[in-house]
Amino acid sequence: MNENKVVDDLRIKYWVEEHIPVNEIEMELYEAGFNEDEIAAGIRAYKKIKNAGKHSIGITCVIVGAVMGFLSCLLAILNPVPVMFSVFLYGITPIAILILFVGLYFLFE
């Protein structure tokens, strides 16, 4: 009877906390007696947990950039303080776009 082994979550969290490279993880699993499919599943789980933090940072940056961009556009159109028009249009908008693209980078990396 073939018994499938599963990599436990505690081991994966340890790898993430210690920043263990993927090739060392593969060697550790191979030495523990895992087959190729189980090693691949363990590596996928490791990468998924490792990238979860980047995903949440990316979503936050995208939201902040979108809100900043909307507000700067709205303030430039409404022009409540004529002296600040250039700041709204040429100062805050590029910063908002930069934050938005940083967030997109973290989301799609």
C-alpha cells in the first residue's frame, strides 16, 4: 500500500521564517523520503505562504494609490484652492500612480 506523505504547516512556516532557499527545501524533503510529486506539492505550498505577505502589501498599495489618484484628480477638477492646483495635478497624481504601480508589482510578482 502506497502511503502519501504531506508536508506539515509547521515545517513550511519554519522555512518561511528562516528564509530557506528552495533547493535546500527540496533536498530536505528528498532526504525525508518524499517522492517527486510530494516534493512539488510542498514547494507550491511554501511559495504560496511566502507570497501571501506580498499579496496583502500589494492590495494595500493599490487601494491607497487609487484613492490618492482619485482625490488628486477631483481636487484638480474642482479647484477649491486655486494656488494649490499645480500641487494637486502635478504633485500628488504622480505619487499616486507610483504607489499604484508598486502595488501592482507586488500583486503580480
